[in-house]
Amino acid sequence: MSASSTMQVKMGGRVISPSNTTPPRHPASVFKPGAKATFFDLPVETRLQIYGYILEEHSPIALTIIRRHGAPREVARRANQRDKHHRGLIWNREDRIWVAAPPTYTALIFVNRQVYTEATEILYGNNAFQFSSTTALKDFLEHLGQRARHLRYISIDAGGYVFSSIRAALGYLQQAKGLKKLEFAHKDFCTTSNASKPITTPIRLILDCTGLLKTLHAVYKSRKLSGSVLNLVSIAGNTPCRVCSPKYFTDPRGYDRYGSQGDCNCVCADADKIHESLCASIRSRIAKVLRISEDKGDQGK
């Protein structure tokens, strides 16, 4: 590759290069003695790597929406001790007072317009987001606006399938043209649970997801994206029960390590089989709605 050639980088399904992201600069202006180099003098692929180091996380980002009467909603991490009456504050356990929340690394995207354009896709597209319910997801998507188009990985906690908000949430999610995974909890669908009755059924799930599935199926085909829409909607794996797997439940307060998805208490000898059957049912119904072959996925008729 010659020195004058330009490296190309993919962003949001588009191929971009430094030449169409930043104004062209003569090499002499970069190395001229006394000249000031800026962050934007770096190649775009280097800037994207830096954004990734700062913004990407190895585990799902669990979010909640804080509502206040007469005030805008606030998106916050569930791990933070936040309160609807204390906007922008967190609880200091040592001093037992509310203090100003420290700046977060995600504030990077608001440095300027160019950083916002380049880094937003990294933040929302390269991370997985976890919500307590479809209502929280709907509120988040309303808050996110056009930035929702970058989302790739979404999961909903056990008990989070809410009939009154599921279709609205999935309607907003249709703008996420590159969505790869929408995951629900096994417990919400399992008919063998000893703990509670299932919230919904695979049939109802796919009916609620039909608009989203058809939109993304068309996008996948037109953009020739990797993967199959048949794998888009999935069910999180079932967790072991307390009797068979006590090693998972060592917290002295009695909380289990997998509480976010819930313990279904399926008969453990058949737990894997039950889960596989549930996932197969979801995949089969997606294929039927989209009129494609289960075996060939998006290459079906």
C-alpha cells in the first residue's frame, strides 16, 4: 500500500476514511516545528480505537430511568444509589448525605460535534444494555432519540415482559437497523417453573416482535449483514436451582449470583432440554412469520 493510500474503516454499515471525516492536511503541516498537533490530526481509525478503550465494557450495562414530576427523566446505572428527589446526586454511605455525582467517562461524547458523531456509535453499538423491564427500555429509547439506531444488544430481566409497553418499545427499536440480539429471560416463558406461572408465551412474543422482525429482515437482506434474523430474538439460559447447584448461592444474605435472570426451578434433569425446546420454538415461529426456511435462515425463500 502506498503512502498516499487511505485506510478505510466501517462505521454503521458505511465505509468511511479519514479523508471524508476530517479535512485533508498536508503532511508538512503535521510535522512542522512549532506546529500544534490536535486529537483530530490522528487517523480516524486510531481515534475509534481510543473511543473503544474508554467506552466499551465487558459486561452488560444495567440501566434504569428515574422519573420526576415536572422534571426531565434521568438515565442512571442501577448500581448507583440514585433517588428521584435528588437529580444528579448519589448517596454517600460513609457520610450518609447526598453528594454530587462524579463525572462519567460517557461524557466524552459531548466534547464537540465531531467526537459525538464518531464516539456515539462506539458507546451504543459496542456495548450490551440490560433493562429491568420493557417499560424501562421504552423510556430509554424515548430518551435516546436518534441515537437508538446504533444499538446492537438488548436484554430484559426476568419478570420484565410488560404487555402495556412491549409493542411501543419494539416500535422505537425498529430504528436500530443493526440490532443483533434481543434477549428475554427463560423464566418469563417456562411452563415448568415451580416459582410462578409464565408471563407470556413464544406465540405472543413473536406476535409482539413481528414489526421489528420484518423491518430487520429486510435490512439484513438489503445490506447483506452477517447473521440471521432467526437468531435475533433469544431466551437467556436457565440458571441452576438451589438444591442441585448450591455453589452458585453463597451470598450470606441469601441472594443468588444470577438473580437478574431469576431461578426458574425447572426439574434440573430436564432443564437443558426444556430450554433448548423453548429456543427452538422461538426460532420456528420467527421463520414462519418471515416465511423463510429455518435451515437456510435469511437465504430462504
